[in-house]
Amino acid sequence: MYKIVGPGLEALSQLQPGDEVDLMGPIGNGFRCGKTHQIPVLIGGGVGIPPVLFLAEY
């Protein structure tokens, strides 16, 4: 799920099943999800919802 907002995502939207892509990662400022007795609150909206759902299942 993504919104086409630039040339990179425009190119991504043109890919077909079976096309190969090169990826680089992880990038950005990551954080650890430690196992504590605290209850985490995950907040996301728009295009940020899919990664939050992935994190929630982790």
C-alpha cells in the first residue's frame, strides 16, 4: 500500500509480478521492542498503518 508521490514510487507502481528489484535497508532510526511488563501503544495513520500492524504482530 502506497501513494505515488514521486519518481521512485512511480517506477515502483510500474513493476509487474516477477520483476526484480534491489533493496537497501534497514535505514532510519530504529528502536528495540524490549520484553517488559509495560503495555505498548502503537499509533499510525494513512500509509503508516501497514508497518504498525506488522510491529503489532511481532
